[in-house]
Amino acid sequence: MKYNTKMIGWIIVVVIVVSALYTLAFKDPVTKDASGATASVGSDLLELLDKLKGVSFDTDLFSSTKFSSLMDWSIPLPRPDLGRPNPFERIGLDIGVVAPISTQQPTATTTAP
């Protein structure tokens, strides 16, 4: 009895997977919109591409002296340490780990005469 139920279960799983793959592989890329008319998938992207083809930019800005005189004031950011040298080593046995620098200010000690 167990053999039959396992076999039937596997057959059902295989049929579901095969039908899903068939549907994905041979599905027609045509959809219906809200009005009921069929439209090809991606037609909105093609319309947007046609609109963008008409756009033109004036590139005279890049050859002007004002643009050439601009200076880059950006500051390069330091790369942070990303992790432990060996993430699989036990904690405390890492090689190459530098102890953090203390941020406390040294205090002056005075002794009474």
C-alpha cells in the first residue's frame, strides 16, 4: 500500500512540473488589456522608445569655458574593513587583527609631597 501511494505521489509531482514547464515554454506572448483587445507584451516599452528617439541634447555646454573651469571637490572615502581575515577561525584566534586604538585621553597624575 505504501509503495502505491508513493508512486502516485511522484507521478502527480512529475505531471505538475512537466505541465508548468510546458506552459512556460510554449506560452503565447500576447495578453489582453482592460478593454479586451489583445496587445503584444512590451508594446508600452516600444512606444516609450519612439518618444525617446525624438529627444535631442545641446552639447555646447561641455565645450564652454565655464564648464571647463569647474573643479572636482569630492573627497575619496576610505575603504572600511569588511570582516575577519578568516571567518571560519574561532573567535579570539584571528591572525592579523589589530586591537582598536583607545580614544581616552591620558590624564595627568599628581603626587602629593
